[in-house]
Amino acid sequence: MLRQVLHRGLRTCFSRLGHFIASHPVFFASAPVLISILLGASFSRYQVEESVEHLLAPQHSLAKIERNLVNSLFPVNRSKHRLYSDLQTPGRYGRVIVTSFQKANMLDQHHTDLILKLHAAVTRIQVPRPGFNYTFAHICILNNDKTCIVDDIVHVLEELKNARATNRTNFAITYPITHLKDGRAVYNGHQLGGVTVHSKDRVKSAEAVQLTYYLQSINSLNDMVAERWESSFCDTVRLFQKSNGKVKMYPYTSSSLREDFQKTSHVSERYLVTSLILVATMAILCCSMQDCVRSKPWLGLLGLVTISLATLTAAGIINLTGGKYNSTFLGVPFVMLGHGLYGTFEMLSSWRKTREDQHVKERTAAVYADSMLSFSLTTAMYLVTFGIGASPFTNIEAARIFCCNSCIAIFFNYLYVLSFYGSSLVFTGYIENNYQHSIFCRKVPKPEALQEKPAWYRFLLTARFSEDTTDGEEANTYESHLLVCFLKRYYCDWITNTYVKPFVVLFYLIYISFALMGYLQVSEGSDLSNIVATATQTIEYTTAQQKYFSNYSPVIGFYIYESIEYWNTSVQEDVLEYTKGFVRISWFESYLNYLRKLNVTTGLPKKNFTDMLRNSFLKAPQFSHFQEDIIFSKKYNDEVDVVASRMFLVAKTMETNREELYDLLETLRRLSVTSKVKFIVFNPSFVYMDRYASSLGAPLHNSCISALFLLFFSAFLVADSLINVWLTLTVVSVEFGVIGFMTLWKVELDCISVLCLIYGINYTIDNCAPLLSTFVLGKDFTRTKWVKNALEVHGVAILQSYLCYLVGLIPLAAVPSNLTCTLFRCLFLIAFVTFFHCFAILPVILTFLPPSKKKRKEKKNPENREEIECVEMVDIDSTRVVDQITTV
């Protein structure tokens, strides 16, 4: 009883609100426009988020803590010879993969000379600045002898060239570790790709060579010069390839990922304009009908204007509060499109149910009372789910900003639908009541005055006047609308046909089967190439790297951050045991073996050991670079202690398999907790991968919980709690299907797809809630009758919004970007699966599942008898007798 009273009270409040807006339409139409212009004007000077890590890496992760610890122990300037795969911080760099179209050996004389020429061209690149021209020598990372540090593969190729020039045949390159003439062992697993080896790991041929150039960025000027050098580096590589057509080069810099991520916005511009035009056209067509008075094409266009004003207002507020734009914001207009258009079409559908002989204010009040309650509840659902996603509980910054922007846009869309679109409905209502043309706003003459006009003119001015319409025909005035006619006359009877229901149930079982098959194969995507435009340096370079350099994992730093007894044999064995199964590419193990050969690893006092450790760096040239991998601390009594050390590891694994690398990280993490030696492992890619699954699923998990809580809480507000039961089951079915088919369509569970799944919860509630509410609250007729009635009342609005949404998504599929590809596939599946449930699954299942629709039988009471009076009337103009039956 309380629910019914509350329900009627809310309807009364919205009715009065509609009457008030209809009394002041000019103010409520102009205020949203002015607010949007004032707030949206600030968006003309928007800022772009430059840091991809800030957007896509988990904000709170163990990897970031480990990175800070590594940087404090081994600063970058002490890691000059340890630049394998950007061990600590990416910094500024230029990188190029050189390969051949014909899979030639890149180590033959011709290609070796070509690569060394490319290296020389790169080192001659100049960045002009006022008064000085910077070259690679001015901004490179310097060695101890003040010379630039270059990739070790360059030294290998130079020694190979010298060996050929002097006809030396004893020089051999081994893989993945080779030795230079100065005695250093260098790792080349990430510099040589597509390697074919002889016995004893001797390289026979290599299909690809990778060169890397590291730059300094110690201050703002240095960073600006390094950024321009990266741009010149890419131009130099492209020009070099044009002059050497037989080789293929893939340049890549530290700025490539950021530029290619933001490039999605630029390549999407014309497709978004096309989408806007298509949606506007479809909205106008969906609101049009043959009757030129009752047609509402302007309302279709103004519904899209309402959404645009809300999106512009939200963008202005985000910009004024210090927010920065990024390419994930491309999904916000489509979130607004699905919610906003359905609300406007639902209001228009309610308008068609009002009586034409009522005043415009009364009709508007009836529209608000009929449609605004459900629209308010679905808007509240959007605000709660996206609000949870915008909270600090969300660990992915891109998801949090997207949800925050969506919340603001949806809130203002709700206000603008109440005010701007409601006022527009009032204006078109006056046009209709005055029998003015819905497009040209001219008074429509009666059919008698159009007899002498051309056929096309009579067609444009086709209208039905109230004096020509009987009471029985007034209710069918809007049935000339194509979609209304289709649903009422054809589809409702067909979908509830007894012979159609078994096929629908069969299709649903097939749907569940394929969804389950995809659900069991869900994979989490942490590959950053999934968020950039397709024809870009990032995609080309990543593809080449995965093809040629996937034999070994990225180099993992193994850092011991406590003072341990390095002279103790058991400790040495423990350290080597922890790294068993890896390729150790530092000097740590070599040095321990060196100490064993000298027979000084046991029985020596700690002081003698550490002194000898330091002195050996000066005396043994093969260990001259090991001083970068160990930290000494001098105590008050002149004793020297080893406070930290490191070694570098690579695993024989597939770098393309992100899950395998993630499992490797978790295995090493568990080992570091249980081991006797305190150590950590780190690689910059761990920042993106660390706890990515839990951070990624948190927004969806929290939104689902909040949605279920809101559905449970609103059970006490809606007229019947069974509505929420059906709504929950429908949401679960839709989300389950979307996740399953999304996986079968090769869409991974990444930041973009998770945001789409959050939106899918609300989109399903948006479309299914009014349908289920009308069915559950229906009384006195059969289930089939109320299914038909629910489709007739709300099906037109659902179909109109779906058609507009679909044509808006189509141009998105053509955008050359992985981000928009994921966005299109997820949103298309959400719209299609929801439409399938609204027009097939629910209409069939509801015909044989609760609630029951038993017709109440009234008891025959002798005191409430009906008196029937039969009056015989005779038509004067004829002899026909008419019997009129009157109930008293």
C-alpha cells in the first residue's frame, strides 16, 4: 500500500512540474542554452593528458613502490651499461628495428654496412636552437670516459666489419650472450631477431636488428631538445628507408605511444561528424509521420540538441576543474546518446497517448506524470553506477575520469530533458493545437481548400482535423506512424504466436550456449597497442617486435636490498637458486665464480672480503662495469659493507603472451616473500601489469554491486517489487551474453571494454524497465494481452532509440583505431543483445512465467443488479427500427 501511495505521489509531483514548465516555456528553453554556451566556451582551450602511464597504469600498485626503491638504490646515472629494455624508467629514447622484405641475413656484409650507415646518420641528427645546434653527442647518456653510450650491438657489428676487413675467421657471434674484444659479455637477445644458430649458440643468420639510442632529460630544456630529436629521428629513418628500398625499418620513440593514443581523436573527427548527421537524420525520420500536423520532426532533432548541450556543459565543467582530455572521452557521446534519446522518445510516446482536446499544459503534465518517473529512476541508476566508477575506489585513472565525465553529462542531460526538451514539447504542442505545419509552422488548410492544388502539395499538407474525426477514431490518430502501425498490427501478434515461441526459446538456448563458450575464454588485455590508432608507429613496431624479438621476456632486474653475507657459499647458492631457469645477463654470477676460483669465498673475514671486492674492480678489467651493480657503504671504522646488489634476468618465454609474463611476475613476487634473501624484481612494464586484473575489474565489480543495491532499495519505491526481480535477471542475462560474445569477437577485457560493460548495465535497465513495469502492473487480462500492451506502449520508443543508436555506431566501425574498434564492438553487442531481449526474449518468456494475470471474478450481488431499459426508436426517414440499449 505504501508503495502505491509513494508511486502516486511521485507521479503527482512530476505532473505539477510539467504544468509549471509548460507555463514558462521560454525560460526553460533558453536557460540550458545559455548555461551550455558559458560553460562550453572554456572547452575551446582544453588540455590534453600527456602521460599514458597516469591514465592506464594502476594508481596504487606494488610495482610503483618497487620502482621508487630501485631508483633510490641505483639511479639512472649509475646504470649506464644496464640499459636493457629500459630497466628502470623509459626516459627519452629512439629505437628502430631493421629487417628485410626478403628475409635476408642482416649480418651479411651488405646489411651490416647499411646498418652502420644508418647509425652514423642518426648520430649526425641536429636539433637547431637559437645560437646552437644540438646533436646526439650533446644529449646522449655519457660513459665514464665522457663518450656516448650506444647499443652493444653496434660494437658487435663494428667488430664483425673489422673481422671481415682483416679476413679474420675466428670472430663469432653467439646468442643470446656474446663476447666483445675487450672481454665484456653482452646480451643481444633483444638486439638480434629471427636468429638461426649453429652448434654452441653460434649465430648463423639474423632476420632483424634493433638499435636503441638513449637520451638525457635532466631538465626542461634538455627534455624539449630530446623530444625534438625523437621527431627528427623518425624522419631520418623514413628518409633512409626511401633511399634503401630493400629493407624495412620500424622507428619508435618514447613519445610514440602518447602521440598514437591521442591520434585516435584526430582520425575520428570526420567519422563522428558523419555519425552526428546520420543520427540527426534518423531521429527526424523516426519522429515523422504522414500527418503534417501531428508529425514531430523538430522534436527528433531537438532531442539530439539536448544531448549535445549536456555533453558540452560536462566538457566545460571538466575543463574548468582542471581535467584533461584523452581519447577515452570518445565514448561519452555514445553513453549520452543511448540514455538521452530513449528518454526523449519515451516523452514523445507519452504525448501520443494524451487527448488532443486537452490544453497543452494539461497534456504536458500528463506526459511528465507518465514518463518522468521511470526516466528519473534510470538516471539515478546511471549516476550511482558511474558515480562508483568515478570514486577513489577505481584504480585506473582513465576509467575514473571517464565515469566522472559521464556522471556530469548524464546529470545535466536529465535537467535539460526536463527543461529544454520539455519546453520544446510545449512549443510543438501549440503548433499542433493550432493546426500548423510541423516543419514550416504554417496554418494547414482543410482538405476542401486543397482540391485544386497539385498532388505533391496535397501530400505535404495531409492532416486529419478533429471535427472530421469521430470519438472512436480519435484514439487511433497516431496509428499512421509507421513504427506504431508495425508493432500494433503485425509484430505484437507475431511474437506472441504459439508457433513462434518455441523457436524463440531455442534461439535463447543457443544464445546462452555461445555466451558461455565465450565467457569461459575471457582474457584480460594489458597490451597498450589496443588503445592506439591502427596505422601508427606503435602498431607497426609492436608487430615487428613480437615477430622477431619474442624469444625472451623483457629484462627483469633482480635487486637485493639488504646486507647479506656474500662471502658465504650457502648465501651465494641461495641467490643462484632463486634465479634458476633464467638467463643471467649481469656480472654477478661471473664474479662469484671468479671468487671461487681464487678460493677466497670461504674462510675470509668480512672486512677482507669487501676490501678485495672493491679492489678487484680496479684490477680486473673484465669486472670494470660490475661497480654499477653493487653499492658499498663505508662505516665509521673504515669497514666497507655491501648494502645492495643487482643482477639482470631474462626468461625463455613469449613476450606476446601477457598472461605468461604476468604469471612470471607473480611467481617471483611470492618467492621474494618466502625467500631467505630480501629481494625485489622490477621492469617498467610491471607498472601496467601489476594487479591489472583486480584494478580493471574493480569499477565493474563496484558498479554491479551498486546497481544490485539500488535495485533492491528501489523495490520499496516501485509499485511492485517483482519488477526489480525481472530487471535483475534481464541485466544478468544481457551482461553475460555481452561478455561472452565480446570474447568470441576477439575483444579483451581492458579499460575500454570494462567501461562499456558498466554502461551496458544502465542501457539494459533503460530499455527494459518501462516494458517490465507495464507488464507487471497490468491486471484483469491475460499475460499475452499485457505483453502486447507493453510493446505497444513502450516498443516504439525502444525501437526509435535503437535505430538512432545503431546508425550512430556504424561510422565508428570505420575509424582506423583499435580503441574505437573495441568501443564499437562492445557498444554494438550491448545494443543488439538488449534489443533481442526487449523484442524477443522478454515478450515470449513473460507469457508463461509469473506474475499471473488471473481475471478477477465479481460476485453476483442481488443488490447490485443492473436495470436494462430497452427503448424502441423508429427512424422517421425510413421504416427501419433501431433498438437502443441504455444501462441505468
